[in-house]
Amino acid sequence: MTDIPHVKLNNDVTMPQFGLGVWQAEEGGEVERAVMTALEAGYRLIDTAAIYGNEAGVGKAIRDSGIPREEIFVTSKLWNDSHDYDTALAAYDASLERLGLDYLDLYLIHWPVPADNKYPEAWRALEKLYADKRVRAIGVSNFKPHHLEKLLQTAEVIPTVNQIELHPKLQQRETRDFCAQHEIKVESYSPLMRAGEVLQDPVITEIAEAHHKTPAQIVLRWHIQNGLIVIPKSTNPSRIRENVDIFDFHLTDAEMERINSMDEDKRIGSDPDTANFK
């Protein structure tokens, strides 16, 4: 079983650096099998969200795994229609009930929703949950530096994590630099690009051949060596096992630089400055 490294968050909670994302995994058997496969392969970080509609399946797999709850790091997220203070508190309770768990390890505001700019109010609710020890860490997702700057004007607790779209074609250096200055860990979602487009790039395929690894393993290793937390999504058992098999080799400085040079600021998901969906 793979020994996955951990990172220390700014509140001294430790978090696995590698985990499973379950976006678009269907509720029921599909997500349950994916989570169970991941846990059997050594994963200990599972990332879901209220909007994914699969929290119940994630929770069932965690309970059925037989692994002690304290050994599994569970993340969920507050959806965009619940940024009012009381609504946010109720949304957390609803997520816990669907998951069948007593607490979350990490709870994130899913999007800043610029149309209403209520995320500072939602953050107050998360701070309340954290103060009451109902969640071990709180953070944000899809926040750019200016969103974080606004949040930090009134925040009493600095976010521990900012989960953002990040892959070799969208490296988000400005956001990463801002987060580093404020001791906020960056977590990569869509780390391979959703269609796996980056895996066809000749730079990646050449490096993969040199290491006798798959292109996906090369890209995931690049995330790890950049100090990023990474949560590739898959429901394919063989791919789930393959993705985590990245801790027996290192990319050279030259290989890292070649991948670092691939940045095109190419976003495949929504832009946080215009994403107003609820």
C-alpha cells in the first residue's frame, strides 16, 4: 500500500497530499466503488461537495471500508446558494447528515459568486463551525487573490486551503504566490485537464517514456513536487490504482522546468470572476 506524504496546514492539522476527487461520480454504486477502491489502494483523502450529489455514497463507502474514521481526511464544500450565515450553517449540517459522519476534516466555500459577494458572510459561518470544533479546518475553492484579499479584510481565521483548477496548461502562479505569502495550501483540481488533453503533449509523453511511467503519472508527480495537494478524479479501478503509483520516482529539475514552461493560462472550467451559477 502506498505511503502518501502529508502536508501541515496553517492550523497544524495534517492533510494527505494526494487524494480522490469524486466530481461527476454517480451516487450509489459508482461512487461507492471508486471510494472503496481508492481506500484499498492507500488513499486517505476523499474530496466531495454538496453539489456533486454523491455525499451519501462517499459516506457509505467510508463506513463500509472498516478503516477508522480518524485515518480518513474528508472534504466537502458549501454550494453557491447557501452563502447566507444561517443557510451556510444548515448546509453543513445537511452535508454531515448525507455523509453519515460526525464531522468533516475540511469544509470549503465552493465559489466566491461575484454577483452577490456574500462569501465573507459564508466565511463567518465556517469560522463558527471551526470555533465550535465541528470541522477540523476551513478553506475556500476557486478564489483568486482579489477574492482572498476581500475575505482577509474581515476574516478572523485565515483559510487553510484554496482548491483551484490547476494543471500544466493553467499553473496559476499569481494565486499560488499569494497563497504562499499567507500560508494557504493550494489544492489542484482537474490536475490532468478534464479531457486529459495535457496527456497528449509531447513534453509529457517524452518524460513518461524516460521514467517508464504513464503521462498521467508524470503530471501528477509534477503537482506533488511543486508542493501542491492533488485530487485526480476517476471511477476506473485500474486508473485509481495507477494514479497513486507516483511515489517511487522523481522528476529532475530539468524535467520540472520543461513542464513549468507549458503554462498557457488555459482554463477549462469556469472563471471565478464570472461564475455566478447557483
